[in-house]
Amino acid sequence: MASDLHTILCDRLGCRFPVVQTAMGWVADARLVAATCNAGGFGFLAAATIEPGKVEAAMRDVKARTNKPFGVNFHMFQPNAEEVLEAIISHKVRAVSYGRGPDARTIGRLKAAGVVCMPTVGAVRHAVKAVELGADIVTIQGAEGGGHTGAVPTTILLPQVLDAVSVPVVAAGGMCDGRSLAAALAWGAAGIAMGTRFLLTSDSPVARGALDRYLAADDPALIRVTTAVDGLPQRFIENDELRRLEAMSLPARLAMSARHALSWGRQAGLGPLAMARLGLRLATSGDNSFAQTVMAPNLPVLVQRGMVEGDADHGLLPSGQVAAVIDRLESCEELIARIVREANERLRALGAPTAAG
């Protein structure tokens, strides 16, 4: 069965099946990443939300749990970006995923070290630009996806990007089962990437109170996009906190963000000068308005409150719309085995070849 679904993605990433676990902040920890890799998929460690000074230990933890290749996610604007880059190279991490940045010089540095560069994009122009900068693989996330997301559905975005770039493309946004994988392969994708589906596994570190709220979500319309958190479109499960944020005036949200910034800075070990430098880096990145930069601290504080502390009413729960069709927790091993079985069944039923390149 492994060879049935073997694609170029498996060759590039060193995994058994073309199924990727995305790097969700505070979710994609060493345990989830290792469980994914041991089950035949490919997991990304969410280094973008690991505190300065703890990245090395997190990577060692993954290696202690699996001997399979794994990936790491990071952002150039995080305060410990250089620490993450050095750890990626020293640990010979197989692949990196990223959104904003890095620049061509940093991508060149990673590629020179043999690291596969695999950004996530939500628009055709971003996919083209990513490849021009050196991306080896591109993950596209359709509007159905959770957290920061674009406006184009996966079924439209995926074929557009496949026509626009020459590197392998991975489909994300709305993926959750073997039918998703079969459909993506039929489009011409090299595999699928899933966030919400792996979040809702028994290997996930998400607090039980939050998991119960995810499992109870059964209406895709109530897993919706808002700009009230940090000024950028993001998809969350609707709850009291989301409605409260949307009812607040902009000055009130900015004031709340200032309080969250101080709290987050202390937690991350950043002094006033380091916080100012981080704010300047965000403001000059070209991707953020002033309001987006100032409101950025709202996100980590409220998401941690929701997913880490399990306060599903006063925190935020990033989610893809696919949560509405998930009603139970499986282990990563059970999930990936089922996906492979279902995908092969679908492809055989269609009379289609069971391999993609």
C-alpha cells in the first residue's frame, strides 16, 4: 500500500505517504510531530512559537521520539529567528515551512545546507514569487483553512498554482481524509497538508476543554473569518471572545493589544528594547499596516488562552472549516492508515492510477 501512494513529495521529504502535518503554533510539538512521522506522514515542528533558548531542546525531543525526517516552521520576524535557523542547519532538518519571508539570501543559506524549502501561500502571485526566491515545494492553503487564510477556495487555487509553477504543489485547506488525498492527487498535487485534522488527534497537546469545543463544532458557517484580532483575515470557531473582539472599537482593541504585548514580551524574555525592535521589524516588513503591527500581540495571548489553557469561551480557537465534519479523536497512526486506505479505495473505484509524480 505504501508504494500505491508514493509521490515526488515522499522522495523529497523522506516520508512513506504524501501526508503533511502543518506547523500549528502551540499544537505542533515534539510529540505530535514524532507521532506523525512514525505513522508514515511528515510533521513540521512549530518553532515560530517556541520561546527563545528552547528551540534546541525541542528539536532534540523530536529526535528522541522518532528516527524519521521531520520539518520545522519559522518566521523571520520572530525574535529568535537566527537561533531557529542555526538549529535547523546544525540538526540537518529535512525541510522548513514559512509564510512571511525569508529573503532569497536566507533561502539560499538553507538550500546550501540541504534543507528543502516549502513555503505556504494563499495566492497564485505569492506561489510564483516563492519559487522565484528558491522554494523547492509550495503548499497552497485555500480559504477553507484555519488561522491566517486567503479568500480563494482550494478547488480554485490549487489548479491555478499547478499551472503557474513547475515545482511540486501540496494542497491544504479542507483536507481531512482519504477522499481529500485522492482528489488532490487527481488535480495533480503531490500530496496534502492538514492542520485541523492533526490538531484533533489523541496525540495533540491541545487542552481537553478546547478539543471538546472543536468536536462540538458542526456548522462550517460558524467557523469563520474575521479581521478583529490583528487586522488580518483569520478563521476561528465562533465563540464569546470572538464576538467580544468584533464589538470593540479599534482604539479599545489597540489598548488591549498593548497590554497583551507587555505580557507576551515578559513571557518571551524580551525587554523594552527588544520589543521595540520586533515592532519595527514587523512594521517595515511590507505586509502590515500600522494597526496590524500594533494588534499583533493579541493573537498569541488569546490563542494560548484557548488552546493551551483550554478556556474555549475567553480564548480563541483557530480552525479550518473541516472541523465541522470531524467528530472523534484518532491517533496519528490510525488517522494516516485510514487516509491511505480510503485514498486507495477511491482511486481504484475511479479506475485511476494510484501513483502521482
